[in-house]
Amino acid sequence: MAEILQKDGTWTFDGETIRIVPGSERGVHVLRRTLGELAVPLTAVAGIAHEPGRRSGRLRLRLRDGADPLLQVARGRLPDAADPYQLTVDPDRAGVAEYFVDEVRNALLLDQVPAGPSDRYLLPGPTVPLSAAAGDGTVTFDGECIRLEWNWTTEEGKKSAGPQSLALADVRSVEWMPSKGLENGYLRFTVRREPTKAPPKHDPHAIDLFGFKKDPLMAVVAAAVVARLPHPSGAGAHGAPTSLAKAPEAAALPAGPAAGAPAEGPDHDALLRRLRELGELHRAGILTEDEFTAAKAAVLKRF
């Protein structure tokens, strides 16, 4: 078990899952506090790094493209303070951060987790129901229906259309754009039978955002909706394949033991093969001496 506790939050790793708990202090961004605890499976991780600094360092977790609905929506546009996959590290905890990084990297190496894109969401997305108010309206999502309500800042023509209720089945896509400079941001739902090219200020299926602190909460709602839409790679809702055939990854895996059957011990032949592979990677210069030693020790623990 690897663990790092900071004012900014707590990260723990048990070999299979990285658990991220945001700090409870006032300075922690409202988006991270709204998301709450995240359980990130190792299979969703593409990499991890510790960036030391004079006043404070930073742990950065990089997920595989397509693995997380929130990152799918944000597309790298979340401010650092709102990014749940970053952790501010005090200088005196740099050693703990480096140990944490080593543990995750070794597990990625041993489990041979691919760093490439995922064809399904490996995180479930924000829990519902949820609601966020920012810009010219409030959006609420209960898992099946999206409701948009307006406030006193809403443009009159848009407000006159009244509150909007959109069935999830009618939503084709979701787009969140933060404000930039003098340009407002927006949260827009593209509806199949009623597409519109109107600016967000006039679009009854969009929230116009003015660049305030709570704007990123709209990305949380967007992620909850996106998690229930077909995956961009072609997978169905919740990452299930659109066809009835087994997903490629599932078809490639051997069937597990029957319910109630005793669990088998580690496959020693497979572990020996892994040791040989590590030796070849080390001799080829792909693994450093430290990486090879740590990875070899982790394999030997499984015997």
C-alpha cells in the first residue's frame, strides 16, 4: 500500500486502484469537492509523474484517452486547481511522492497496462442526481432527463421559451467550453431533432458562462451525461459494446473460475516468463537498473 496525505488531498494505491480523496480545506476547488472520492483503476492509467518545486511539488496522474468521461469533456481545459488528477505536494513529502510514483509505475509495467486510448469508459463518471448553477442558468441531471432553467441574466428571447427538459435518448452530444479572455464559455447539448447553430446566449439548449469560479461545475454535469452516451470509439452506454458480441478485451481473456471454486495460485510459468522479459528489457537499455530491480522484486513477491 502506498499513500500520500496532503492538505490538498489524499492519494492511496493498493496495487489495483488509485483512490483520490480531495482535501476538506476551504482552498480546495469546488469542482474537486463536488466530485468527492474517485477510484481510478490501474487499467485507466497511462502514466504518473512527480514534479518537484521550490515551494511545493505536484503529483500528476495521466489517464488513457477515452477512459474518463470528465477528461473527455474537459479536453485539457480544466484549470490546474480544479484538476482532480493533480495533487500539491509539500517539499518535505517529496520522497513519499517519488515512492508513490515508483509503486504505480512498477504496477503498470508488471500488469502491462497499455498507454494507448481506451475503447470504453473505465471510470463511471460523476454520480447523479446532480445540479449546477452558473452563467445564465441552472442545469439538473437525474440520469435520464436534463433540465435547463434560466435566471435574471438570461437573454429575453431565450428566457421566453421557458425551462427546457431534454431526454437523454434525444441528446446527440455535449460540449463544455470555459470562458477565455473576453469570450464567454458555454455548456451546450446538441439535440437530435432540434439542432441549433445559435450562439449559447440565444440557444435554449445551452448555458452561457461568464467566467466565474463555479463554471467548471458545468463540466461535471456534462461528464455525467457523456458517461451515459455511446463512447466516442463506438462503444455503447456505460462503455458496453453496441453489438451483442463480447468486447475484444473480454473475448481475449480466459474464463474465470466458477462461482464458489477455489482461487488458483499464481501462474509460476507466467511469472518466470515475466522475469525473462524484464531481463531482456534491462539488457536492451529500456529499463534502468533501478526500474529493473524494483520490477523484479515485485514479480518475486508473487511466487
